[in-house]
Amino acid sequence: IDDPRVIPYLVKAANSGDYNAKLWAYSSLEKFNDDAAFAALKKGLKTTGKDVTNATTPELAGQLSENARIAAAASLTRSAHPAAKSFLIANRHDPVSSIRLTALHAVAAMPPAEALLIIKEMQSDPVEIVSNEAKRYEKLLTNAK
């Protein structure tokens, strides 16, 4: 749905305790260059287990909240809002490695001169997939000059 009149309903779904509603809302909100839509995606990146009320156990709620956070990060990379990518990049130190990797992909899309400083920093990530991807991006961007 591309009609901005749905934004308040999508925000309500994103802020609900329903895991599936959150994921659906994030992927729908990314289309809009709208501050309310962007705010919901930012909030999604901070989802905790307490925000997922339809899980059967606290452990499952924690796992689902991490998945929701990763989905919000992916939606931020595709978001039409002009501040979305910089917000995601500012969260490149997130404890979840998949979010750091998503932020790294956003960094790599920046102009090389700006990206390389952050990419060098991310080469020391404790998770090998993130640090190796940062090294790969450095080679790609250095050779592209």
C-alpha cells in the first residue's frame, strides 16, 4: 500500500506486541519519506523481548525481538526517509552482528572517501563475517579509485 494515509495504522502495528505485525509494518513503512514512519523504524531497531507479547516464553520473545530488530535495520537500508541510512550507520556498534553487517552494507554505499574510514574501523569487529566483509569492501573501494 503506497497511500500515506495508512502510516498511522502501520505505526500502530509496528508498536504493537505482535511479532508478525511488526515485521509487516516495517517492510511497509520503509516506502514512506515520513517522519512518523521513520520514527517507527528507529524504534523497531530498539525492540526488546518485552516488546513482543505474543511469544510463548521469554526466551522466544528475546529471539523474536532480535529478528524484529534485524528486520527494522533492513527496512532502514531501503527507507525513503533521507535520515534513515545515517541513523543505521550510527548504530554500527549494535550488539547484534547482523545489524552491524547491515550497517556495513549501508556504509559501503557511501562515497569511498567517507566510507573507507568507517570500513577500516569495522575491520576489527569481533565477529568474523563482519570484519571479513569490511576487509572485502576496503579492497573493492580502494581498487575503484
